[in-house]
Amino acid sequence: MHSVLITGTSTGIGHATAVTLAARGWRVFARMRNLEKRGLLEQALKEAGVRDGVEVEQLDVNDAASIGTAVASMLSQTGNKLDAVVHNAGVAAAGALEDVPESELRRVMETNFFGVLELTRALLPTFRAQKSSHTAATAFPASSSGRPSGSISASL
């Protein structure tokens, strides 16, 4: 059975990816920053008949301790193996670049850029040891087409 770690699974693409891969027989490690938002995912998994194939736990990609705990927990359950990671956790900030406060710009970059790097860094020893892995990163639609109100997303 293939295994995958997916971030940002409380809604949207991460949510749909978790349900779809579980339905295809993957062992899914669904991660989200706020476990209070797990209800929709758990309901969708139950409706699809795949709840047992998914582990829903907390992971904040902006917190090194959270990354370490999540990775260690998952690897202990898989015998130190992981076939894929889907980086989907992300945040947005709307507005023209000159109007968005620096703190908002940094918040977006910490999550959408550095969060991906730090989680990947934590998984690299496993991927190297098994000489195989797949890594995917989703992007906001605004990252591929610039708009006046989406200048920070278009820069990623």
C-alpha cells in the first residue's frame, strides 16, 4: 500500500486529494493546522467509505516542532517509509503590493514558501534512504496570473 502525507486537508484541494487517494487505496496522513476543522474531512471520508485508511492529525508548517512531531509520528506508523508528500497548506493576502503590510507578506512567505521547504527538509532523509519519492506542491490560481489584488500570490 502506498502512503502519502498531505498538508492543508481541512478544505479545498487538500481535502479532495485526501479523499481521492484514500479511495484509490493509499494510506493517507491528512494534516491540518487546526484540528477543529477536521469535521468536513472526516464526514467526506466516512461517506466515501475510506475513513479507516486516513490518519488525521495536526501539523503547522510554520512550526518546526510541529513538523518534527508530525513526521516522527507518521514514520513510526509506516516503518520509516513514505511514498509521496503533497504540499497543500497555504494562506493568501489580498491587495496591491504597496497596500499589503509587511507582516502579511511575511506570513504568506512563511507558510507558502518556507513551510514547504522545512517539511521537505524533514522528509529528505527518508526519501534518500528509500531512493524513491514523489513531491507535489499546489499553488493558488493567482500565482499563475497576476491581478492587482493578488500581487503577493503572483510573486510565489
